[in-house]
Amino acid sequence: MFVKTGDKVKVIAGKEKGKEGTVIKVDRKNNRVVVKGLNMIKKHEKPSQTNANGGVVETEGSIHASNVMLVDPESGKPTRIGHEVVDGKKVRIAKVSGKAIDKK
């Protein structure tokens, strides 16, 4: 998958279109990502040891990976991703700026 945990992404489709956030979790099996502060859902929870009172809890829902686009760290614009081998390691390359995204 082109997105990793900690990447800054922009939502390009759906009710959260145009908003940006950081990826918290990546589900490779279902091709979905969870973005901090976006796609908030309300979940009803019973009282338990971890949540003594129970009630309605608001959490982030997942978004399909095709509906998000990585933000280029240099220009701040959404970009597609390419791959190159640099010094024997495969790194992600931003198509907008041509710079490596992965930290060295």
C-alpha cells in the first residue's frame, strides 16, 4: 500500500472531501486507513472495566485507501506515489516534486 502510519493525507472523495489529517492506522487486508480527526462515528458502549460509565463514544472510522492521497512534504500538494531503489532500499517518490518521502 502507498500509505504508511504517520503520513499526512488529503481526502479526495466522500463526505470529508478536501480535509487533511495524519494516518493513525492502516488495514492492508481491507485496503482501508484511519485518519486522525476525520470520518467520526458514534459508537454505543456498555459499561465495562475500562469504560465504567459506558455511553456514546466518538471515534474515527476507516476510509478506503483509494479516497485519500498523500500530501507532498515539500510542496504541500496532494501527489501520486512512485517507487525507486536508492542505496539498495526501495523508497517512495512524490510525483509532484520528485523527492523521496521515506525518512532515511
